[in-house]
Amino acid sequence: MTTSADLFATAQGLMPGGVNSPVRAFGSVGGVPPFMVSGEGPRLRDADGNTYVDLVCSWGPLLLGHAHPGVLEAVHAAVDRGLSFGASTPAEAQLAELVQQRVPAVERIRMVSTGTEATMTAIRLARGFTGRDLVVKFAGCYHGHEDALLVAAGSGLATLSLPGSAGVPAGTVADTVVLPYNDLSAVEELFAERGERIAAIITEAAPANMGVVEPGEGFNAGLRRITAEHGALLILDEVLTGFRVHPAGYWGLSALDEAGTAAWTPDLFTFGKVIGGGLPTAALGGRADVMEFLAPLGPVYQAGTLSGNPVAMAAGVATLQYADGVVYDTIDGLSRQLQAELRSALDAAGVDHTIQHAGNLFSVAFGTSRTGVHDYAQAQAQEAFRYPPFFHAMLDAGVYLPPSVYEAWFLSAAHDDAAMETVIAALPAAAEAAAA
Ligand code: PLP
């Protein structure tokens, strides 16, 4: 049998760190990352024959769990028709319509392949539309690995304690203004000084890359008001939250009333993860007049060989079709249950913590109960050293958590009673390990 240790050793000789995305190398938790060979429902199986209850869910896309029969059937049917045509296909409009039904403010949409591309294009589009250069982002928000957005970016950069990235030209970063999250007065002050030069604010609808941080009451609506007053755009990054916390994303959860009327609406949304159901698809969408600045109608260029790939579209369409109210109610309920169990296990072991949540997304922050975590500085001030022993105790008990304290835990509608029992049974010993 080729073990995960063998596979990792081979991979390290072939790929930087043995991985194709840094957090997979287990740098912040240590140990050999299990190499996964299959997934079914709530579980993953590794090359060593171990099974795990998966609380990563491919970092968000797998709302329905692994290998959902209906999604697989749609994907198989698409595969049988051919993998890529480099031309438009019917499924692109089908996915666009499904998105629009859920998020009517998406008047036009452009499919791309990764969340990074979606936010990168949204920034270019905002600059092209407004004729302005400055972009505002918040410390601890991650929007992918686009140069201008890697400053104070949370996610893998927080995990590896990197302040930004080498290879990003100073000039690129000079046009990015970083502000503390949840601080509307900092935004007001910046716009009072330089509002006429700002193209856009980009913000995670609810940050989940510095651990989960809930936007304060009125924060997102305040960003909408301030940008509108100054002729700047608001880009709501729903790559992680979109179609996961609510049928219409965090915007749907926080801005829509029962009648479907929006209290506020961004100019542009970015989507990823769930929209592709586990295959590489992402999108940006929003106001028609802004979106039509994109080529071929407008002067802002963007393109992609595999954009709108028919197999990826089929996975996205099937995932959204199966993601009905029952799916969201199930995940919400599981999330509440797991948060409560996690809290009581940590309390019983005397581990100071907060459970950070936004909708059904949550994460744990250690040693933070005095202040809570409302911004990146507070997220970074936590007792992060408690997470690796906690993580490994869970892994040993068959639970695959995100290998970083700065990431959200992901559930799916396939997490059944047996899976939840495995997780809950593992918590007390993991809490004891975190206490040590
Ligand atoms: N935006 C947010 C909020 C994300 O969480 C991520 C990835 O985790 C991205 C953008 C980048 O997406 P991708 O990894 O598909 O490039």
C-alpha cells in the first residue's frame, strides 16, 4: 500500500511543499497530511484506509456532501457529451438563471473558473467603470491571490503568519487601502479625505478567512451608503458565503426581508465554491450597466479558455437545483448543534474561547472571550497554539477539520446522525488536548 507519508514524500519532490494550495501542507498544525482517495456523503477516505467525517467539504463547495448521486448523474451526463467546446453552451444560461432567481440583483453575470478570477475581474471592472484607481479592502478579508488584494489577507497568509506576499509590486499595493474590519468610522474618514479617488470597497459578505467574524449591525449597509455617496462601487465577495448560508447568500440572510425586498444591495457580487458544486466555477455579477462594461460590450477585458465549462456548469446547476429549503434548514440545525457541543466540551475542559459565527458558518477562537473577535487584530491575538493539539485529537478520532484555526468549519446536508455522533464523541478529548 502506498501510504499518505509515501505520497507526501513523493509530492514534496515534485511540488513546492508537496501541495497545490498552501494550507493543505498542514504547516500550522504539523504532521503528514492524509492524501484523500474518495469521498461519500459526509465522509472522506484516505490512502491509508482511514475514514474521516469531513468538516472541510472542499473548503465550502460541497453543500450536499461528497458524491451526491444527483450531482454525479448530471456530471456524468455532461461528460458523455464532451468535456469542453470553447463555445457557448445551454448550461451557462441555465446556471445564470438559477443564480438570478436566488439573487435578483444579479442582472448580468460572467462565469469564470476561480474565486480569485472573480474578485480580480470585479476590481478591474470597478476601476474601468469609475475611472478611479484606489480600492479599499479590510484587514483579514481574503479575496483570492490577486496582487492588489493580498495585503493583510487572512486565510493561508494568516495561517503562515505572512504579512503579504513577495512578488507583489509596490505600485500595485499602493492603490489598495487596508482598513480595520467592522470600523465604519475609519471608512467614513477615508472617504472624506480621498472619496473621489476610490473605485470600490471589496468586502467579504461575512468574513470567514480570519476565522468567522460577523459583520456588526449596519456595517455592510453602511459600506453601501458611503460608497454610494461618493460614486464608488461596493463589491460583496460571496465566494465563500454565497448559496451556503442562505439560498441568496449572506446578502439574502442579512439584507432581504420576508417579502424579498432588499434593505441594501451591492453593485457587484462575486461567487465561487457552491456555485460550481465541487468543479472549478466562479462568477461575478450585478448591475447591468456596470457588467456591460465588460468585453465584448465594454472596454474592460476579461476572458477564459474554460470559463463556463459545460461539465462544471452541470455540477453547479445540479447543486443549486438540489439545494432547497430543506438543505439550508438541515445545515443550519447541524451547525447550531455542533456549536453547542463544541462550546460545552471546551467549557468542561476550562478552555477560554469564543465560537465565532455568521449564519451557519462558524469557527473557534481561543482565549478571546474577554473581547470576542470583531477584527483581524483580535483574531491574530488569540491563543492559536491551542488549535494544533485540538486538531490532531479530532483527526485521530476520525474528524477532518480545517488545518488552520483561521478557517471556518463546513457542514453539508449529508452530515447524518452517525457522522455527527463521531464528531461529538471526539470533542471532549480534543478540548482536553487544547487545554494542556
Ligand atoms: N473570496 C473568498 C471570500 C474566499 O474565501 C476565497 C477562497 O477561499 C476566494 C475569494 C478565492 O477563491 P479561489 O480559491 O477559488 O480562487
